[in-house]
Amino acid sequence: VPEDKLVYVSALPALISQTGVIKDGKAVSFEEMSEALRKEILALNVYFGTNFATNRAELVVRGAGNDRAESERAVEWMRLVLQSPNWRADNLARIRDVVDQTLSGLRNRMQGSEESWVNDPADAYWRQDNPLLLSVSSFMTRAHNVHRLRWMLRDAGSGAERDAISDFLTKLSTAKGSRDELKNLLAAMRDPKADAAKVPAGLLALKTDAFDKLPEGAKAHAVEAAKDLDQLLADIPDASLAADWEYLAKQMRHDLLTSPEKALAELPEETLSFLLFP
């Protein structure tokens, strides 16, 4: 898979199995699909199979049935989720939900037992020369890719609103300060009741002259950016704080301006084609 398309790969198991399908030209919602699977087959699972020692990275779709008829129906469902996932624009709300749920699960990974995740960072450090392995196996790399996809699926609006959020995120990327100073800036953006007096003078203009004057639609994006940056700050080392902050803000701007239509258009054409027809 080309490296510039790996951003789509990290969420593939959920995007394939939890967004519904197109069956006989008709959209089948995830709820309808779940009910049908419960009645018709034993199980349908989609996940990544990896081996860091052999460089193996595979998308696994596994179906099961209690008898021959159920097994045949499971194969048909496997074909449907692989070849006809519902990644249409009119299903964007469900796709966004799946992406948000996937991101939340990845970000909360370290809240589980240590033995369930502690080897993951070591493996990622060992095989950092293989972006595909990291994109399908490392929960940290996957979280970043899914975070990017989340922003690609947001609608930046058009005209002045689009220009406003683009300009604001560019300005936000230039913010300089300590971790606590940046967190105070983000808190003032997230919560209207936050004490703006805690924002240092060097950053206050970003709040009063830039953020406060944004159009409502653009401001909603800025608030989401503040929420994400506040969460991501905890993962940034002190040594690279300034560079990582700038990268994240600029990347969110770039991804937001992609447009959901373009992101959805590239999913089936640019991702599954590489996986199924190399």
C-alpha cells in the first residue's frame, strides 16, 4: 500500500464490518446487517493478522456457520463486506461514528491491563522501518491515522467559513509556549467559562483576535481541534513539543480541507484495490 494511503488502512476492519453494505443495489444499514447476521450465520469477523518477524500484514475476513447452509451464507456476507461496504456519502454519519468509536478505543488502549499492550510499543520501535506493519498493528500509529481520517471526514464548509478555519489553524500551528501554557490556551478555546487570564500574553491574541472572531461553523471546528490537541499533548515528549504541536495543527488543517467527498471517494478505489488486487 502506498504510504500516502496508509491513513485509510488503520480503520479498515471497522469500516468494512460496521458501516453496512450495498446489497443488490440497495443500502443495508449496519443495524439491519447486524440483525441479519445474528439470524443467518454464526459469526463474521474482520481484523488484521500480523507477524513482525516475517513482515506479514494481512486483512483477515472470517465467517462461520453451524451447518453448510449457514457457512454458505457466511461466505456471501464475507463477499459483501469486502466488495460492497456502504461507503457512500449518504452514509457519512455512520462512517463518522465508526471512526470516532475506533479512535476512542485506540486512545484508551493503555487503560487496559499492561500485559495486553506493553509489547506493542517495543514491536513498533523494532519495526519502525515498515510503515504498513505499524499502520495495521501499532495502536499508537493506528490512533494517529484514525485521528487524521476523522478530520478528513469533517466538512470544512465553503467560502469565508472554510477560509477562516484554514487561517486559524495555520495561526494555531505557530503558537509557542510551555505545555501548561498551551493547555491553558486550549482550555480557553474549549470552554467559554474558562479563565482567559491564565492564557499567557504571547498566546492571548490567538484567543481574543483569532478564535473569538471566527464564524460559528469555523469555531466549532476550532473547538474540536482544541479538544484533540489537549488530548494529544499528553503523548508529546518535552523535547519535541514545539515541532509536534506545529505538525499536528498543520496536519489537521490539511486533512480538514481534504473534504469528506474526496476521502470517501479514495476509500474503495485507493485502499481495497491495493489490498485485494495487488
